[in-house]
Amino acid sequence: MPNPLSLNLDYERPVKIEEDIYWVGFYDVQSGLHCSHYLIVDGEEAVVIDGGSRPDFPTVMMKILQTGTAPDSITALIYQHYDPDLCGSIPNFEDIIDNKDLKIISDKENNVFIRHYSVSSKLLSLNAINYEYRFSSGRKLNFINTPYAHSAGSFITLDEKTGVLFTSDLFGSFALKWDLFLKIEKECGDCSDYHSCPKNRSYCPFPDMFNFHRKIMTSCKALELALKRIGELPFKIIAPQHGSVITERSEIELVLEKLATLEEVGIDGVVESGR
């Protein structure tokens, strides 16, 4: 696969991030919260991860079709938490897929809320399927709980075949400047001056990433636990629902290191500031 950072990407079309895995998200140039949705294709089957909001559905489905994937080949919809920017389009997917055997998969804590999106398909909880999903080929997706990062039922998904780790809100960012693939310069690793770049670069990705995690994650402990579990996994690529895909190992390790020491996260920030 060519280096994605060297490509002139067209965000109006699906973007391949690994073999048979596509970004089918919505790039809104006026929004700081860019939503990434993903399609995994395996032979005649496909799975959608964090399918998106109701307003985003036409864009997401158009990109799925552009990959050559027929709607009726989608066998499962996976939702890593229950927010409307992930789950709002569930009825749209159900209508166009039109398959009574369609599986909607999430943690049991999330399913309590997901059912309120007018879901007609059967909801499967992670524990009921032993925290894994298998395609007919044997390809396996593993689900790992990351509780309270940011909801009680939050989890992440590892594709064993490619090593792509879908991290939901973890590694996300809120920023008007956005690229699908993150690029961090080598000399940024030792820098801690995030507001006045010693190299006079116009943009540093870390303040927006830190601000996102402080606002979205519930506490330092929840974030630390999630990052610890991620660090134990055999992944190669980080694919968050917000923010940018991280492909370089050195950059993944740098971001992990910086987020692991982040302070004033969620309720901890409120308590420490006395607000």
C-alpha cells in the first residue's frame, strides 16, 4: 500500500487505510469535529464501524457504494458507544440493507440507549458473542472494553488480520485544521511548548487533542486504564472516530506517552479547578 501521506486525498470519496478497510467519513470544512466511519470488506461480507449520524448518512452510504460494496452485503453494524454521531443513522442502514439477519453489536451498557434509535434489528451484546466477531472466512474482530472512556460501555475494536485498531473517541481531536492521516515532525517529540512552536510552525496538533480528551473523557483514571489496555494489544494502526488516523509506530508511541500523563481530565479537571 502506498504511503497515504504522499497521496493527494479526495475526501469526497472513500479512502483506503489498509487492505479492505476504508474511511467512509464525512469531512465538513466548517466543523471542528470531523467524524470518521469505517468499512471493513471481507469477500462477500462487510461490516460498518460507528456508522454515523442521520444527516451524514447520504455521504457515508455514497462512499460505501463507491467501494463497490452492495448494501445487502453488510452483515453487521458495530457501535463503540451510543452517541448520535455514531448511531443516529441506524434506521437508515436497516432500511437500505433490508436484512432480517443484520446484527447490531455493542456493549450491553450501550444497548440500553441504542434501542431508542428506533432499532428494528436484534441487538447483540459483546459478552453474548464472547467479545469477538468472525467473518465467514474466519477473519476475527476482537472487542476490548474501555469503560468510561467516555461512556460506561465504551470499547475498541481490533482487526486481527490488518492490525487496525478502531479506537472510537480515544485519540480524537477537535480542530478546524484536519487531515485524515496524522503527521508529527520528529523534533516535536521532546517539545512541551504547545502554544509557541520553537520551529515557528503554524499548527501543533497536541493542544486540540489534549483539549478533546479533557472534555470528552470522564477522568484521568478512565483514560489511563484505556491507554494501558491499548498498549497491551498487537496493533499497527490507530483509527479513531474523531481526529486523524495514526500509521507510524513512533508517532503512536509519542501520542500514547503524552496522553498517559495528561492531567485535569473530565471530572478531575473540574475538581482541581474548583469550578
